[in-house]
Amino acid sequence: MSEDKTIQHGIDIEVPECVERKLREGKIDDAEAFERGLGSIDKIVLSTRQGDCIVELMCGDITRLPIEDKVDYILISAFPNDYSAVRGTVIGSLYSYLGIDVERLAVNKDVDLRKNFSCWVSGALPSHAPYKRLVCFERIYQGGSVSEQIAKVYRSFTPIFNNEETTVISPLLATGNQGHSTKKILTAMVDGACGWILSGLPLRHLKLVVYSKKINEIYKRDVETVEEFKNLKIKWEKISKSKAAKAEQIDDYDVYLSYSEADIQSSQKIISKLQRVKPEIKLFTKIITFSNNDVWQQKIFDVMVKSKRIIVILSPAYIANEECLEQFNMAMCCNRYKKKQVLAPFYIETIPSFPSYMLLVQYVECRIRRESDNDERLIGKACEIIIEAIEEDTVEVLSVKKTPHYDVFISYAHRTPLEAESMLGLLQTNSPWLNIFFDKRELCTGSVWQKSLYESIDNASVIVMFISDAYINSTVCSEEYDIALARYYLKDDVVVVPLYCGVKDDKIPAKFSAIPMIDIQQDKDNKLQQLVEYIKHCDVDKTGSVLYSEPTNEANVQDILENKRTDIINSLHKFDKDKVNLKLKTALVENQKIVFSFSQNCLKYAAAICQYIEKTNETLECIFLSENHNERLSLLDKADRIVIIISKQYIESNNLMEEFHIAMCRQRAFLTQNIVYLINASHSQTKPVFMSIVPYSISLKDKVWIREVKYHSDKSTSIIIKRIGIAGSYNYHFAEIVALQTAALDLSYGLVTIKDWKNMINIISIDQNKTHDKLVQKCFRTNIFPKEDRGSTTGGDKNRFEEGVTGKEKDDSEEGAIGMESQSGSNEKKNKNERKKAKPSGKGGSQSCVLI
């Protein structure tokens, strides 16, 4: 009985706000409030390259975690195959308080890793639960001690987390009814967590809960456990600080210079220019000798992390050097770790062929391309950008949650920039408060231009496109048009304005005739001024919305894309009950490397496809990028096929979306080859629009799969996955199995599922009648800016004209690489400040205008 007594542990614990509110309202008394709480006792803070990670000891009821503190996983324990909701246990409390039935979850385990890791993973939990998924630890009696098996659970987190930052809450496993010492279990769980975190496991926050009915009290039996946590805190924070101290011994640098030995002359010019602009600048310019071990990379990375900017001298010699490429990859890692754009490539000599991931990174143009160019001047100007950025600390801060927003997006081809530049000037003069996307001004050195481009056009209020021969022939411009066209058909609260600047033979591809154009060949200045006035008086107030013209034909974009996928699938495959076969005999491809990019929740899909491939074609090698994190850029550049499994979780991950953009950029460089294979696992949202209209070969939600499995489409089954590191039992719906078998056949035989990669963001044939070129005279607006609203529709009450930061560039330069003219790195900051000052308070568009 003495163990049931509670004592004060002398630490102030914050009472949850919901409990405080009910106390104030008199709905519960103090005792009841504390019974429903969950409070913090102490924390271990570990310093890592990714930032601080926390192991926190809490007391209270684990089922009372506030929904605003929702974690990715709850980790619980159970006797093998016994998930009874016994009162007084975590499983019982989950059922009685949250309605989470662990026994039912166990019937349809999403991933069963008990054989190798003593645990299994559930499917998604209800949205009202403060945890996204559940991991259940089950001790195997002949599988070693409890502590040893708990260590296995942390090993299982490597594939489960998939290199994404993750949060976990857990009681002290196997204590409760299983009777193990809370002190010993706490030691095993804390030592395991801290060791794995310092080894790179992206466990951002682990909350360990000691059960108590009152959040400001602990049971007497757990006093030693709390004291032990204090000792563990001293131990692990000392280890963490020791590792951090070693990193601190490295001097801080303003610039790390990465270059090939063949470019020493160029490096000396850059060093000289930097020192001339800032004599006291601290530079790291040594070429660190390569050694075939991790120490070499670690030394370089530590210096890079301590540098404010990393200048890379891009040249053919740099691209040809494996060690230089390794440094470039590490510099890109620094962008992610520091969450800032610290990478600054200087493009000094034309490179015939870029690695695909380099094509995505915005560089500063330092090549001599015109008679008036001078390398000393170009390098000098580029160095001034770097110094100014360092002094003003204007490197762009990356945010996972931030979505750029622009009032106006100007889309044009670089070979015909004059009209677009005129438009920009008029907008800046007439409406300086507007936030305008114009690539030359919005670019950020070192940024991933394709990501910025897609996101910016996806979230712009007005899109103005200058249609010319150069525009039509540019792959990137065509992608911009497709995103704008998709938003137009989706009625996505946007004004889309195509401006006709002239094309050869006065004929235009059918796609570009979908939205009526404004002909600005005659009286250009006056028409642009009218357009600027229209934009100025659009409903731009933060409480209003922009009017748009409705499409003349009602097109369901997703239905059309699904029908196109279904037609291709049916032309290549035949289905017999639950099995898929090819319609025509085709030879297997041989000795290819297939890499997989996916989020945590799609591990089972990648695992199943790999297993089906291995049964069909043993010559193929399946590689998970999550298992080869340090080599992922190289693998994306050299793999024969890249399989990307898209989900909501994937889209929310900066790292994974970087992999997507690199893969798509590589596909753009090899339009005649099928490199990228896209699978839509669960993404069904309209935003971001560009992710809805990329050419998926397989979508698990398509009706074709449900039709093929017929009577048991709603049933599920398990597949035993044998892949090393993730071996276990995984649960699938029958419809998913047929879809995944189809994907495996496509990859095993190298089937062409996407016939036209020229338009990677592709909604061609929205109107089936528009399949041929059109005479431009039939594509013009009859009235450009009518004075009255004729049957227009408002797009909804969406807040407008918020600040946004991003950059972009096109692929229509001579070599297809991505670049910008040297310009001040602080221009964007100054421009934004000027816009804020110029924007009139209470300025709103009071005039209802519509383009028809």
C-alpha cells in the first residue's frame, strides 16, 4: 500500500490551459483538474547539427496530451498478442478516454516488425487523437533482456522515421502490469534515445511519461526513477557539450571557398576581390586532402557549418572532380542544416553537362558572354554581393511551413524580356505596395529555383504571361502556363492574363489558346497601362477577393488526368482476379538501378514494389534514398529510374520535395527517356496545384484498381517483406496490391507510361477539341477591360497580398543551366521595405473588374 502514496516532487509544472480554463469556470475542482493533466518534470537537451533535440521526463496521464502538442507516434508496450483494454493500463486508458482500440489496430497492422525489432506500427489514428500513429512494443521472451529489446525499437525508428524529424511520446515500457523496474527501463530508454540522437537519428522530441493521477505529484515508488533521470541528464548533456566543444574549436569564417586545383587562378581572383572589398574578411581557402574515411568529410562539413557563406567555383574541372562534387553536396546539406541559403555558386566557365541537382541551384553569372563583359568586373560584382549579404545578414531563412505569396507573377521568356520589364516598371511606379514575382529581382543565390517557381505561381493572385515564340518553345515557361491553366480551370481565386507578343505564322499550339489572350502588338504601352490600372484596382484589400473570368468549358482536371492514366494502364496490362500481366510480350530491362523516394507513411508501398520487382527481374537493384542519405544526390543523378511516391507527408517535407525537384529537373534534361516514375499514394488536395497535375503513372486512389479487385476491394491482407532492415509483415488493401504489382511490372520491363515528358506539368487535352494549332486571331479577347462585371464569379474570401520570399529562373539560357545576372544580394530586402512603406493603409480595390 505504501507504494500507492504520492509525494510532491518539488518542481513547478505548468497546468494545461484547458484545465486552467475549466478551473476558472468552476466546471472541475482542483483534484479533478490535476487528474486530467500531463506535466513536465525535467529535460535533457542535446545539441546536434540539426538543432537541439529533447528527451523530456513527464508525469501524469499519457492520454491527456493536449491536441495542440500532437506528436507523430505514441510508443506503448503489450504482452505478445494481448491487447486487452484492461482498466489501469495505457491500452485501457486509450480505449476509454480516446476511443483508440489497440486490439482492432493490431488486426490491421500497417507494418509488423516484431520478428526483427519487437514492435509493430499502426495505420493513421483518428484526427482527434494527440498522436498520428501508434508503435506497439512486444517483448519476445527468448529475444534477450527487456533493455536489449528496447534498443531494437530505436533501431526500427531508422526506417520508420525515414530521415524526417519526428516526435514521440511513451510511457516507461514494460513497467505497469509487466512488472519491470521503472528505474531500469528509464535508463534503457534514455540511454538508447540519447545515443541514437547523437548518432544522427532525427528524433526531435521524446516525451517519457511516469504515470500519476496528479500532475504535480509522483508515486513514492518512482522517486528513485526521477532522481535517476537527473543523473542521466548530467551524463548525456556532458557528452553532448563535449561533442559541441570540439566543433566550437573550429574558427568561424566569413567564406568557405570550394574549388578545383585546376581553377586556382580563378580562386586567387576571388580571394583578392573579397579582401579588397573587406580587408578583415576571414576566408577558408585550403584544399583539404582526400582520405577514404568519414574524417575527411567530417572535417570539411564542420568548417562549412562554421562559415557564413560557401562560394563554389563552378567549372568543367570542378564537375569532373569527385571530391569537389562531394563538397558541393555537403554545401547543400549546410543549407538544410542551417535552414539558410549559405551556398553561393560562381559560374565562371561554361559546363557542357551539369549533374541534375546542380541545375536546380541558383548561381551568380560570372562567365564572359558578351564583348562588353570582363571577368574581373563580373567576379568583383559577385564578391560585392557576398560581402553585402554577410554584413547585412540577408541570407534567406528557409521555413518548412512558409508558402510564398505574390500579388502579381510575371511569366516570360528570357529571350524576349522587353515587354515584361516594361510591365514591371509600370507596376512598381503605379502600385509600389504590390509584391511582384519577377525572376531577375526575386532570385536568391543558392536557392532551389524550381521549388520557388512552382510554389510562387501556385500562390499568386494575378498571373501575367507574355506569349511569344520563345515562350512557347521554353519547357519551363510551358510549365508555368500549365500551372496557371490548372488554377484557371479549378477556379482557384486567380486572375490569369495571357498577353500576345507575336508568334511565327500567327499560329499557336492548342494549349496556349485555352484562355483568351490580349494582343499587345499594337498600342502596347497603352494596353499595358490599362492592365496595370486593372491590377491596381482589383480587389486587393486583405478582406476581399480577386475576381476571375470563368472557363468557357467546365473541365474536371482530376477526372481527365485519371482517364488518361486508365487508358494507358489498360493498353499495357491485363488483369486476372488479383494478378496483373502484360498484354504484349516485352523483354525485361537488365542491370538497372532504381532509387525510391518516399515519406514515412509510404515505406510499405516502396517495400512491396521492390519485392515484386525482385520476383520478376533479379537483375534490377532497388535502393531506398532513406537508407543512403549521404549519397542521395549522387544516386538521384546516376540512377536509371527514380520512383517517387507522393503523399501529403511527402509534400510537407522540405528534404523530400528537394528530391522531387532534383528528379524532375533531371527528367527535363532527358526528355526522350523515362527516368522518373511518379506514384500518387494519398495526395488528393488541390494545393499545391502543381503536385496535382504532374504526370503520375499510378494513383492508388484511381477507380481502375477498385474495379479490378471487384468483390474484395474493401478488404485487406498482409505481405511478408523480406528486405533487410525493414523485414516484417505489412498490411495492404487488395486494390493497392494490384496497383503496386502494376508499378513493379512497368519498372521491370521498362514500359513507357509517360509518352511526352516535354510538358512535365501537363494538362494537355483539357478540351479534347483543342488538339491542333489555332490561328491567333481566334484566341483574342474581344473586350479587354470591360467597365462592368458581366457574369463574373468571385473566388472566395481568401486573404490577399501577404509578404512572400522566393526566387526563380528559367531553363532557356544557352546551356540549359540556371543562372542570374550579378546583382546586390540586399536588393530584395530593400525592395520589400520600400513596398511596406509605400503601401497605403486601408488601400483596397473597391472597383469590381473582370477579364472576359
